[in-house]
Amino acid sequence: ETRFSEFADIEEEADEVVEEPPLYKVILLNDDYTTMDFVVGILEEIFHKTPSEATQIMLLIHNTGSGVCGIYPKEIAETKIEQVHSKAKNAGFPLRAVMEKE
Ligand code: TYC
């Protein structure tokens, strides 16, 4: 609808409630077999962490059992998890990632 007024770019009716899409935490789980270097590489390559952030997060996971790697919309979180599982399987490691609604 084209409206030639100063209000022409108002997109929503005033009584509509607009919800943001839900976000999901992607969580990496500790295990006894995946190497620390491999987990740091995953955090750098898939989750775009710096080497120092990646090392901190890896150690948190190693020491506590799990750690949040990033927070994303559902489809992006699902893709990150698939990428982790694919790379881990290729390398012969049992590394697992899960997602949790924020
Ligand atoms: N616990 C592993 C080791 O001692 C390292 C590790 C860290 C594995 C984080 C998985 O998500 C993980 N080699």
C-alpha cells in the first residue's frame, strides 16, 4: 500500500504484538576423548571465537562439563550443531553439541 504521508513507513498496526524469534544457546559437552586442540579449533572455525576466547571456553567445558558457545536463531543453531557433529565424526571424536531455548 502506497501512502504519501509522513507515516508511510509505519509497518505495523498499533494493536499488533510483534514477537522476536526465539534464540537458542548452543552448548558443547565435555568428554574424555576429544582433544583440547580439536575443541579450540571448533570454537574458532564454527563459533568465530578468538584463540584466547576459544581456549577459555574449552577449559570451562573441560572443568564443568559443558559451556555455551553462542546464541542463535533456531535454524542457525541447528546448522552449527550439525557442523560440530560432522567435523567430530570425520576426526573420530565423540564430541557432542546440544541446544537449549534461551
Ligand atoms: N576433556 C577433554 C580432554 O581432557 C577436552 C575436552 C574439552 C573435550 C571440551 C570436549 O567439549 C570438550 N582431552
